[in-house]
Amino acid sequence: MHLNSMGEIIAKKRKEAGMTQAELAEYIGISKSAVSKWESGYSLPDISLLPVLASFFDISIDELMGYQPQMNERNIDAIYEKFLKSLSELSADTVFTECRSYISKYYFCWQLILKISQFMYNHYTMSTDPQEILNEIIKYTKRIYEHCDDSIITREAKYLNACCLINLNEFDEAQTILEGMNELVTNAPVLLAFIYNEQDRKNDANKIITDFIKQNLKLIFSAIPSACIYANGTDSEFCIEKYSAFMEIFEAEKNYPEHLLRFYYALSIMYCNIKNKEMALEYLYKFITLLENKIPFNKKTKRNNNQFSNKMILQTSINYTEENKTFSILNDEERYHEIINKLKKLLEEYNG
């Protein structure tokens, strides 16, 4: 809290009440000069006066002191972007330490804790102790869904918790969580949009239905790569034709580039599984071309609000492609090694 933060709030509330400094001082039982010093930022009220002032202005002591236990969505996104930028300059462990400080400071800001947990999960492999980070995220997300009363936030926290458990090979516990979430999505937003429209609240109707569509599109886009990986030979053409058309209709390269990256990568895995080297390499080339176009390698280029850091995408792509046994059928292909080398070169360029 800045020294003059409380003084500014007192001055604002006093003026809203239509009072002079002398009148407020008389009510509190202090001198006018004391009120003047508060509002000027030269001193702070005695702690015993805080409940009196808060009660008089009909606000909480937290509000009087300028403390905000909750953050709005814009500030939360800004913090996420700040962490992403820090990853290109600092070690992941250093950034995670800063993450912990925010979680401690905003202990009950569930949306912020969830967002930071998602950030840590997206980049946990960059830590010197990935398992420790996963266990931390499990602790944070469990506290969210045990105490938060927002159903959307708790659902996302449970899902993230299960993701961490899976990466720790705790499959039984993850299965219990996920099976409890495996219900149909309701059309409540559609009905609410209808009601808002009937009430001539067209902006509200448009917003709730648009947000609902965006949310479900993200779910579909995130599921498509898995559908491709798990596809057998007879389903492969369906994955390519139908899902490619879906990606094109909704302009995935523009609106969902990260999902399109996963889609290309998933198709390369699918083709490796059915022993089609040529098509596997083709989609790896599509993957690296899109990656090169979407990642700003120039430090002056404006960063977008990617879910993953660019460095993370590159490093993970290199590690996974080299270590995944699925790609072993491409080891004798010169083009495959060209792709790996290209990824490494892009990482070098990004690191500057």
C-alpha cells in the first residue's frame, strides 16, 4: 500500500459525504490538521481509528486501506503475460518463486491462483524439479475446488489437478476426479440469452451466447489433436478431411494458432503410427512453418497473450520429437533431421 493511498480514499469518501476536513475531524474527535496530514499522505490514522473511519464511510477496513484481495481479469492476464516475458529472461525456478509470492499475497483470489497454476503447469518441465512443481499445483488447485464457490473455476481447477496427477502417474486418483466431471455440458447460457433478449437486454444476450460458443470451441479444438492421435487406420481420413475443414472454417491459424500447431503435430504422430513416413514429415513441416510464422523472434515484436511461452513451445517440441519412440521410424529420413535442426536453430534465434 502506498503511504497516500489511504489518505486519498479518506479524502474521496469525505467529499462524497459532503463534509469538510474540520467536520470529519470533529466527528472522529481529532484535530483538523491530523485529517489534513492523512489526506496529504504525511501520516496515517492510528490503528484504533480504522474501524471508526470504516464504519463512518460504510466501507470495509480493507477498502479504507486500499487493499484489494481480488484482482480483475485484465490484471490477472497482465500478470500472466509478465510471467511469460520473464521466462525469456530469467530461469523458470526464479519465475515460479514470484508466482508463489502472488499466491501468498492474494490467498483467496481463486481466479488468479488458477491462472498462476495453469502457467506453472504449462511450464513445469522447465523447472529443475518438475515433480515438485506438479505437487505444488495439486495443492493449489485442491484448495480452490474445496473452498471456491464458483463452479467454472472449481471445474477448471479439478481438471488441472487431474492433469498433474496423470503426469505423476497417479492414474487412479486422476480417474476419480475426471469421472466425476464427465457430465454433459448444459445449455443454460442459451436459455439465459433467450431471457435476456426477451428483457430487451440484447447486449447481455449477445455476450453470454458468444462467450458460450467461444468456450465450447476451445474445448473442441483442444480435443481434436487427441482424436487424431488415437485414430486407427480407418479413421485417419476422417481426421484429416473433417477436422481440417473445421479448422479452416473457424480460421484456426488466426484465432487458435496453438491448437492448430497441436493438430499438425498430432497428425504427424498419427501418420507415424500407421507407418506413412511421407505424410508424417509433411505435417511436421506444416507444424514448423506455422511455428516459425507465429513466434516473434524479434525482441521488439509485440508479444501476444500465448498460453505457453515461445521458448517452452520450442524446447518441448525438440525434446518430445527426439525422445518419442513414435518418431523412431523417421530416424533414417534426412528431412526429419532437417526439421529437428530447424527447431534447434529457431530456439537459438529466440534466445538471442
